[in-house]
Amino acid sequence: MRITEHPILEFLRGEEISFFFNGQELKGFEGETIAAALHAAGVRVLGHSHAMNRPRGLFCAIGNCSSCLMDVDGEPNIRICVETLKPGMRVETQQGKGCLR
């Protein structure tokens, strides 16, 4: 589900583009965040807590927490709630704390 109308905010959306999430091709719009595109595609679980392995979803959506950290194009610990979607991007659920390659 995407928000298309809002009484205060204006959503300027670019062209529809393809990106990959855990190997699956999904569609999003250029200029929206990765988290927004995943949410629109029905993805609600973005990772799991380290200690209890409980599912984590989108929490603050402004880059302050660490609930949405994912591996983007091979780089770990990217806050997908503030990272802009680009064509062909490869987004992977991050396991653990992430490690630099």
C-alpha cells in the first residue's frame, strides 16, 4: 500500500524502476526510500533483533534507530528508511551486526 494523497505532504514520484530484495525483483519509484518501496511491496519484517531474534519492522522512519539496517549493494548497516531507491539496487536482509567485506 502506498500513500498517494495527503492533506499536507506532496509526493513527487519518479519513474517506476526495478530493484532486488533478497534475490526477488520488485518495483518501486525513483526518489522514494527503499523502506517505502518495500512497504508498498508488502514487506513488513526488515530484520530480527540480535538477542531475542524477534522480527523488526519500520520504527522511526527518520534514520535515528537501527531497526531498518540492511545490506545495500554489498554495503552493510544502511538505514533504508532514509536511503533513496535507485534502479537495479540489491537490498538484502542483514544477518547480525553486518560485516565489512
